[in-house]
Amino acid sequence: MSGPVEVMESRESVVGTMTVRRALPRARRRTVGAWCFVDHFGPLAVGPDGGIDIGPHPHTGLSTVTYLLDGQVLHRDSLGSEQVIRPGQLNLMTAGRGLSHAEEPTGHYAGTMHGVQLWVAQPEATRHGDPAFEHHEELPRVELAGADVTVLVGELVGARSPARQDTSLMGAGIDLRPGGAELALDPSYEHLVVVLDGILVLDDGTPLRPGSSGYLGVGRDELSLTAPDGARVLLLGGVPFEEQVVMWWNFVGRSRDELAEAGRQWTAGDERFGRVDSPLPRVPLPA
Ligand code: MN
């Protein structure tokens, strides 16, 4: 990466039984575009009942974006969706005013688990709207001189994802061949490059490994990615999100009171969050 890059270290966090690298939110930077939560998990070896194993829990005001490099996860939600996701596919669940979901082992997949789960804050215009779920089995893939690009959300290198977007943003998985690649960027977007596998080398020789990411401010129209031995990265971008976001537990809103009310409703079994047909126990509100 050339030009000014702000290196950000992820923090380790435990989700269910897995330790993840959380690239967002960080103290200095809460959002990149409307991306407000970036968890990178694996690679780790899992058995048929291992890996992501999270019982029914609620969300409000955000979309979850799930993308796998390896493995399988079974998604179930209160809309009645039941969907296995595999590498290269996309699950995009939009909470709006509220829903609940579970993420479970498939019961048969054994092997490597490696992927990301991301949240996108919804804008005021849609955050009180209906919940929804999308699964995209095929995503646009573009082969460049030094990389294969899979567009998850929004647009990159002339390819546009069919996935829903409520704000101006993009997300892409980039597999760099040894050497690297150059990409054109939308200069109205800020960007975050999250290293998922291998080593990315900055202009001054600084290596970025999984657990590190590079933030790029608005005003750039190109990105040069250098990876002498190849690497896999996630590129996220968007127009800086100006609405004041408050995040607590699995809720995104605009005030503490609003989120506390959502928490009380989850505990009370309020119909706002529906019901998930899952064998796993419901996740209680944290103390
Ligand atoms: Mn969730």
C-alpha cells in the first residue's frame, strides 16, 4: 500500500467457542463507511459439531454480512430462513427494527473453518424497517493481472454485487498472487484493508499479517497491494457514515435508552425479535 496508511491492530475477542480478531470497532475508529464491526475467525480445524456455534440472539439496526474462505455454517433466523453458507457465497441479514438468528455447525462438515462476519450500520431511513435475509450463491468475480476479486457488496473494478446496500459502501475479497495488484478506488470512500491470510507489505517495508489492517482516508483513487508471497485480504469501504451510532451487545442504535429497551424486550421474549427454530439455547442478555 502506498501513501499514508494508518495501521490498526485487531483485538482478540471470544465469540461462542471461537477466538476472533476484531478489526472494528476500535477505540480510535468506530466505523469505516457504514461498516461498524469486523470479525475475522480461523483458520482453525473443526469437527462436525465445532466452529461457529451461537444460539438464537437478537439484532437491531444493522445488517450482518457473512463470508467464508473455508468451511460451512448453518444460518437460521426468525423469518424462517434456513441456509448453509459455503466458501465464496454471501449471507446478508438485515435486522431493521429487529429479528433473531442462530449460527450453527452443519452437523456433517469437518475441516478448516475460516471467514469473516461483518456488520453494517443501517441509516435512519431504513433502520426501523422490516427485517430481511438474502443468500447469494454466486457473486461477481473479476480476474486482474495480479489478483482474483470477489465483490461481496457494492462495486469494485467495474463489477457490482447483487446484494442489498442501504448506504454507499463496498466490500470485496481479494486473493493476491505473488507480487500483488493495483486497483482503482472510489475517492469518495474511506477504506480498510484487513489481512486474512499471508503477509501484505507496506511501502516502508512494514509487514501486515492477519490481526492487522490498514486504514485509508478518503480522496484516493487507486490502491497498490504488495504481497511477495501472495495474500488474501478483505477490502471494505464507504462514504464516511455521519450518523452517531451507539452499539451495545448485538444492537446498533442511536441512544443507550433505545438499546436498553431492546435488551429488556429480548429478555421478556417480546415478539419484536420473533422465534428461531434452533436446537441451541437462546443467548441471554449479558449482565
Ligand atoms: Mn448475530
